[in-house]
Amino acid sequence: MKQKIFATLLCSMAICFAGCRGQSDVLPYKDAKLPAEVRTDDLLKRMTLDEKINQLRHLHGIPVTAEGELDTVAIRQKLHDRSIGFVENLTLSGREAQHLMNDLQRYMRQHTRLGIPVFTVAEALHGSVHDGSTIFPQAIALGSTFNTDLAYRMAEATAEELRMEGMTQILSPVIDVCRELRWGRVEECLGEDPFLVSRMGVAQVKAYLNNGISPMLKHFGAHGMPQGGLNLASVACGQRDLLSVFLKPFETVVKEARPWAVMSSYNSWNGEPNSSSHYLLTELLRDQWGFKGYVYSDWGAIGMLNYFHHSAGSMAEAAVQALTAGLDVEASDNCYSELKQLVESGQLDMDYIDCAVRRVLLAKFSTGLFDYELSEEKDFDQAVHTDKHINLAREIAEESVVLLKNEKNLLPLDFERIRSVALIGPNAGQVQFGDYTWSRDNRDGVTLLEALRQTTAGKVSINYVQGCDGVSPNRDGFAQAVTAARNSDVCIVVVGTASASLARDYSNATCGEGFDLSELSLPGVQEELVREVYATGKPVIVVLLAGKPLAIPWIKEHIPAILVQWYPGEQGGNALADVLSGKVNPSGRLNYSFPQSTGHLPCFYNYLPTDKGFYKRPGSAEKPGRDYVFASPAALWPFGYGLSYTTFAYSNLRTNKEDYGVSDTIRVELDLSNEGACRGKEVVQVYVRDVVSSIVTPVRQLKAFSKIDLEAGAKRTVSLCIPVSELGFYNRDMEYTVEPGEFELQIGASSEDIRLTKTITVDRRNMKHTLVQSEKQEEEKKEAVPSVSVVVSGVVSDVQANPQEGIRVAAGELSVYTDKAGRYSIKVGSADTLSFSGKSFDEVKIPVDGREVIDVRLRMK
């Protein structure tokens, strides 16, 4: 009924607007003043079947002449007078992309029958993939900053470059929760924790949407824990883990940021390919979460239903399975070319085509694609690879470095006293940008070798030796490395992994898409190189420059100082040199737990209380035990871990109250002090443990974090908020619920370094206050309970606990408004009902019931 009413209203609006135009010849779908829904429906009814199917397809590679100009003859032969839904050419330079995409957009607008613009598509996982664009740190590095502001600013800067390059739709961000470290795509993911991934993902998506670029969430479906760590392999997990872990970031981002595009994943879950899952693509994504945009296939995923999954007997059957499940757009395949014949033969209902095309068109109208202005070629240098963006890349790289060990304060190094440094290792003099970028060339970034030479300016002798490569068993360079170490005051050994450059260079990659590892020790003979250098007796610093955690227990035990630098972008060498010298205090935290060995997988912090052993007698080779016989089940380094050159003290934990209802927000405050001798940044982390629950729940789960910058000797009150609704889980009936009972708040510097704890209660009586009651029930309640005056105060916030200013709080004729901190205070009767309303929020009514504190969480309209 609601849908019919909405459709009637839209039609009425269209008639009204048409009347206002009078005899104007502007077609409704071309009228920017009309709502996107009206324009979509008007355009859809004017389209032929061929034109509709074209909107569900992707043109890979732009036909160009030998002179680098758009080949309009070739396009006309391929498309006739019809537009296409999507187009890309990933190997263009930024300037070439701008020129060709703008010309292509003009062609679609001016030389196709209906003038439908095209979504110009780019990869932009950590900067635009087009040559010459700023190369930002890889996603794994961004996640280790624990800084949502940096996530927003990086996406904002990337959007500026993409717009100048003529791009409108990007295949990013990746918000998969990754829990299989052998998988090559670990580097593309923000971390192992659904809350961290959610918050970083929301920041990026909002930045893109606010800056004229449509982001695409990927890869939808259980994806981040493929069997055996092999790319495209199935994921084995229950529905509870599917919803609460792997799809939690997708739900959060869809509901909060409202993107227009989602990419289905290649693999399968529960025996069904994700790209043909009606449960995932329709029942969950659309019916339950309210997603209004389109679903786009990962490249070639629909054809894989036929030749890889073998769930479809032909390409035509694959097309039917995908489209009817809710997959709207086909990329890098030819299955949807079968749709016309399927419709005309009566094997496929036309409604499926119309539904998918409507979603694509609605996204094009809603993102402003029909009305946006093309970029000017003269403005290119003012938007792409600017000093501002380069400096931001360096700032993110600085905040992503994680200090894992610093025995006897070996770091930072004093280059005024050190005369010589042995710089050794395959990644010491080679940039490592990570997959999904346009270069692997040292000319496009700064290595540690180059940065140290510039930093020391000839005052320190830099004795550089590669020692070995990152793949082979060749030890020919070991002797030279040992000589350099013996002739130096201190040794820095930079080891790790290497990733491909998208559609350009895939040689000798040990990380990235399709480059999975069967075990997690350092590739090649890199650890042997470290051991040889260590044997010289000189102080050794190991830098793991990699796209994933590796099992390095010997290095942890023997090497006095260890740093992790995830693929750091073009300014990685400068950032690392500044950390080594102490100009920058490391503030990165581990977004992935490190395993002791491949046999310790899976390795993540929020495990169930049963999953790290029962006997608690871990053994060793010298003293066998139980849980395991020859090892401990613990991580080598845990999630959230990271050291600093200063020390922080936590004290005076308090909450706004002790008992909560499910509509409340928990406000946590504590005092943080910098007790060291230098300025530093601390990531305050709040974990929650459900003390007793009807199903088994993790030992702790991250529910809030904040990165705090403090001068030496300074002290600050840190405030964090957690909606009580975040404390829920999927019960035995797979219904999301917050059970009453005790919850332990754990505040600390990592998942295993808990400094403060406090137990709060979710009360069953308070839960009843959130139930919607009829007016009759409210009147009966007022008659039953004598009303006395009471001053009620509290905080009004949104669903993510952000305080909201200007919310009207009313009881009858009396009303007040919340201040900047979301606080309010109002004197009412103890039996009154308060209403909370704001322009962008649904109204909420809550009975006072004599309470003096009522915190409220409002939902967006």
C-alpha cells in the first residue's frame, strides 16, 4: 500500500511540474528540477529493450585511434545509437583519462538517441589507478592508523583527482573483514575487526559521496576467509558469523552512508555462489537493509556460475540466475547479451530487466550524472598529484607505522652520533605500493634508501646492500650484507612482500589479488638474511614492509627493535625515516593479529572463550604441554597493539550511569596522561564483553576507539560513546537482540592490554521503556501513577552516538532544545511523556516514569 501511495505522489508531482513547464519541450527526464524517481520512470518508459540491456553492461576499454583520440566510428559500430551503462580503461594516464572520458561523455549525451550519460569507472583502492595520480598508502595501512578523519580526507583527495580525470564511479572501498592471512588480498582490507572496518568504511563512503564520486562497496558476501587462503575459494561459516562479522560493515555503511553501488563477490557461501544468491542480494541487502542502488558483478563473476561454480548449465542460465537474484550489472563477461533472446522467447519476465535498469538509472540521476559539468583540461595540475595530496599521503604513512618492539630504547636513532648505517634487504631500496596502483617504479615514490640519504645529508655513511631478493633461494648477497653490517654502527634490515601493479606488472609478486601463500614465513631467504646480520653482534632494527602479517617468532625473540610498515604509498620512505629518527612518534596500531605460525590460523582477537584452549598448559620443544603440545595458542602480537616513544597512563574511568535500556547510549570517560618526554598519539580502545549470554559470544569486541594527540606531560579527558544497541547479537532464532544482563567495559591500549574495566547493566525494565505504547495505554499509565515534578536531563545522539544539537525535547506545550553537546534539561511531570524530534530524524516518544536521566538515540528519516 505504501508503495502505491508513493507512486501516486510521484505521478502527481510529475504532472504538477509538467504543468509548470507549460509548453516547454524539455522532456521530464532531462529536467533537473524533478525528483530523481520521476526522471527515472519517465526515461525508463521511453527505452527500447536493447537500450535497457545496454544499461546493464560494461564497455571495457575505450576505442581510440592511433593519435589517442576517441574513435567514434568504432563506438557507433559497437553501440549503434544506444548509450552504455559503464565504461573504463584502467591503463590510461590521468591526462589521457580526462580527455577521453570527457569526449566519451559528450558522445553519449549528444550522439545517442536518449543522451544517457555513462558511469566512467576507475579503480581507486588507495588513489586513482591512472598514471600520475597520487599513490596513497594501501588499505591495510589506512586501517592501522585507527583514524577515521584520515580515511575521510584520503577519500576526499582521491575524489578530487578522480573528478578531474573524468571519473564518476569507482570500484572502492573494500570493506571485507579479513580473517585468513594466507589470502593475497589481505592488503586490500582495513582489518580483522567488523567495527573498525565499519567506521573506516563509513568515513570513506561519505567523503566520496560528498565530493561527487559514487563509491562501490565490495566484495559483498562472505569473502574475507576463503578456504585455504585461496582467492575465489568458498567461505565456510554460519549465518551468525555471516551477519555479525563478514557483512556487518556492509550493513552499517548501507544504512548510514547510503551508497548507490555494491559489488558481488566471486566466491560462494553455504553452497551457493554469492553472485546468484537471492538471500544476499535481495532479501538481505534490499528488503532488510533498504539498499536502493544497483549490484554490479565482480569482473567475470556471472560467467563463473557456468564454468567455475557449475551451478548454471549455460551462459544464458547464468544470466537468469544472476539477474533474478538481484545482480543488476554485468562486468567483463558476455552473459547479459543473452537477455534479449530470453525475454523475447518468454523465458525471462521483462520486469526483471526493468527493475535492474531502474536501479542503474536512479543511481545516475541521484548522483548527478545527468547534470554534472565536465572537468577542464587546463585545471588538471591544480587537482591531481598536488602538494596537498602528497603531504596527506605522507601524513597517513606516518600514522600507519607500527612499533612492535623497542628493547632498551634502541629507537629513535640519533643521527648526530651515528657515523654509519647498514641498510640491507630487498625492500630497503625498492618502493612497495601494493596492488591496485599504477606503478612499481622507484621514480614514482620514495624508498627508505633515498630518504635516509636525504635525511642524513652526507653526515652518516649509508652502506646499502640488497642481500637477497624477496622470492628466490639465492644467498649470493649474504656475504656483502654481513660485511656492510660489520662496518656499520647500526643495521636496518627491510624485509617483506611485494605486490603487482594492476594490469601492468605482475612479476615476482608474493602478495595481492591471486598471489596467495601456503605458509606465512618470510618469502625466500629473507629470514636467513636477518639471522646472518644479527650474528654480527651489531644492533639490528628489522622493518617488515609488507601487505600482510607474517609469522616471525624468531625475529620477535632475537631482534631488539621491530617496525611494521604496511604498503605506505609514494611517501613511505620519508615517513619511515622520520619514525626512525624520532621526528615522528609512531602511532599505528595493529589492525591484524600476528600469528606465531601458519598452524596458528585463524588468528584474530575476538575469538570465542572456548577457542584458545582448555587446559591452559601451552608447551614448547623443551617442555611439551597441552593447548598446543609445542606452542601457545596466543597471537605473536595482538590486534590493537603498538608501542610509542612515550608512555601513556589511563585513570578515572566513569560512565554516565550504571543501568541502561536498549535505546540508551553509554558514555565512557577516562583521563589519559602522557607521562613520557615527547609528544605522542595514543589510540584509546573500548572493548565490551557480554558476561553471560544465551549464545556463546566473543571474549571481547571493539565498540569504540579514539586517537588522542598529547604533548609530553599533558592530561586530557577522553570521551567515547557506545549505543547500547551495539551490544546485541543474533540469537537462536537469528533475530538481533540485546539481552539484559551485565556487560564489562574494557578500556586499554590493545585487545590484550586492558588498563581499566567497569561493569554496567542492561536492565529488562528499561528495555520495556522503549516499546511503542498506544495513546490509551499512555492515558491509563498517567492515571495509575501520581505525577510529581522532576527535572529530566540527558544526551540526544544519532545512531552512532554523535551528539545532536537543536533537537526539540517537548512535554505538552513545554519544550527545550539540545545544545552543541546534545545535552538538554527540562522540568516535567514524572508521568509525562517526552518527545524528541529534529529535521532529519524520526520522532521518538519516551515515558518519563519518574526517571531523572534519559539518553536518546535518534534514527535518520
